[in-house]
Amino acid sequence: MKESMGESLHKLMHSYRGKMREAAAQAGLSIPVSHIRSLKCIKNIKNCSARDIAERLSLDKSQVTRVLKELNCANYVKKIRSPDNHRSQLLSLTKTGDELLESLMILDQAAIKSMTQNLSEQQIENFIHIAQTMTNNLHPSPSPNEIKDPLMSRPQPRELTVIRKSSITTNMLRVTLGGENIHTIPENQTGGYVKLIFAREEQKPLIRTYTIRHQRADEIDIDFVLHEDGGPASSWAKQAQPNDTILVGGPGPKKTIEESSDWKILIGDMTALPAISVNLEELSQDAKGYALLEVMSEDDIQPLKHPAGIELKWIVNPHSGENSNVLLDQIQSLAWPQGSVSVWAACEFSGMRALRSFFKNNTNVEKENLYISSYWKLGSNEDQHKEVKRIDTEEAL
């Protein structure tokens, strides 16, 4: 059977990263790929800042902050005050960091030499040209007329119109949004997030974050979990009627599971189900692993498109958030797979902390293969949860 382009790219990336991990381990250099890429950025970008790294590597600010803190603690990176703005800090490699990167580049060249054996110079040159063209097709550079002031580059909120509603399960409602401003949301945003903005008289607007479950040319779908004591977003969704409008900010980037690992484990409650559903749909068809999905009732179990090698395990829990170990207990009951593992997890705050502790202290999941986040906190609104989450992130670094 002829192999698809996606499968070929996946195998190449997986083999290359595996070779680099193996060579680094043999050389006694234990450092995650995300840290290596950050070191390269600091080496190659003049007056490099944390923001430069985030933009170059398409990482969010919290990820870059964590990586830089660890590199700084290991004495690989130092911070220097910007000569142009004393409130800003630039990044530089220490002598130890420079020596480490030099050693890693030697390993990198050895891996490339092994990978390109039996290929002619012309074949290698053609491959580089094709790879660059494909990358540019996915991330085209703006023309000079399209380049905007960085302060103005963030998409402005737009008003979208309710097209229709549909019940997905007993406790999940889908609202389809469209209207004349739908074109302001770029293509390929399925799995990204948007900010729903609820205006209040003489008060700061309420903002709630939701995943784009589907995107079509003129519509997007947003799935809402329905609660008896629902907040402003789910209450709005239940009451919304066609032609109602809502202010929508974003979109923000999607969070996807690392695909280079041998096994995948996705974990989440109903708030994370839209994002997990997108992840499952976009995995390669030969992916193996588990998806542990916590729902409020058996009626909330829904059919999901997924690779045959990913086993779906549904956990019914009508009192989500009250027991922080519900998902952890299920993880611990699994037969832990052989080979490298990547994890994507999102749920209530206390459950997230229990999972994070387990994966960091009781497994060999590499840092760059672990995405874990809390989407809500029992007894807190989104603003309160955001502050608790910020403090927790800083303490966990």
C-alpha cells in the first residue's frame, strides 16, 4: 500500500528526533528538544528576547518562560538589560551554554549525515527546496503592504451571528456562528480557541474561552457544556436564538498532542472534549494509545472519529471536579505502554494538579511531550481561575 505524504513526514520527523535523543543520551547530554531549539534561537537571533523565541518556535509565553527559567538555572542562558529599553531583557548564551550547543550541533550533523547517506548533493538540495516551499505554503510570508505594526497585529474582536443550535448530547449544546464578519477568522482554525465577550452595563465585560469545534467557509461551531448552575456562556447558549449576535475575540492557536511519540494518551472532562475531538481527528491513522474521557452521564457519550489504534475509555462522573483523582485513577489502571509517550490533558484545576504530579514524578514522559492544563476550577469563575492558574504555573516552574 502506497504511503501517504503525511505518514512519510511523520515517520521522518519521528526517526530524526529519535536519533537525536539516542545520540544525546549516549553523549550524556540530557536536554529536551524545546530547550535545544531555544538555544539555537538565542545563538542565531541578534538581541534575542523571549518574545522572539515564542514567535520563531510558535510557543505560548508560559512555555517559553518555563524553558528559559530551566536554561537559566542550568547556567546555559543569561539575561542582560537591553541598551535601548532598560525595562526589557535580552538573552545570551553563557560559555557553558555555547559549549553545550556546539556539542549538540555535532550530534545534529552526525544525524543528518546518517539520514542523507546514499543521496546525491542534487537530491539533498532538491529536498531542502521542497521542504522550504511546503513550509512557506503553510506559513506564507506577508507582503510589504501586509506587514502591520506589532501592536496592531492581534485580531480585533468581531460581531458574529447565531445561525443555529443543535443538541450534541444531554449536557452538550452546539451553537453555530456566522454572519458577514466570519471572514475575519482565518482558515484552518479548527481546534483553536476564541474569546466570547459578554458586555455588562458600567462593568468590565465578561470573557469566556471556547474551542472552535468545526470551521467551514462561512461558519464555526462552538460546543457548550450545560450546567444547572451555568455561567454566563452556557446560559447565553441555552437562550440564544438565530440572528442573535455575540462579540468574539481571537482566534488563538490550537494545542495539539506531540505526534512524534510511539504512544498517545489524551485525557479530559467535557470542557476539553471539543479540543480532544479535534486532536483525535488529526492524528495519523497508525497512531496508538488511549483517550480517557470524563462525561456527566452515559447519555453524554458521543461517537468520535479516531484512529483504530486509539482506545476510547469513557468515565461517567455526574459530579465533575469534586474528586480530583477520577482521571488519575483511570490512568494508573492502564497497562503502561512500551516506547515513548506523549500526553495531552485538560480538566478541572485539582484534577490537573493530580495528573501533573503523576506524569512528572512517576513516568518517563519527556517535558516536550507533556501538555497539561486546567480549563476551570470548581467554585471559581474564569477570572478567579485564571489568577489561581497563573500562581500555580509560577510555583510549578
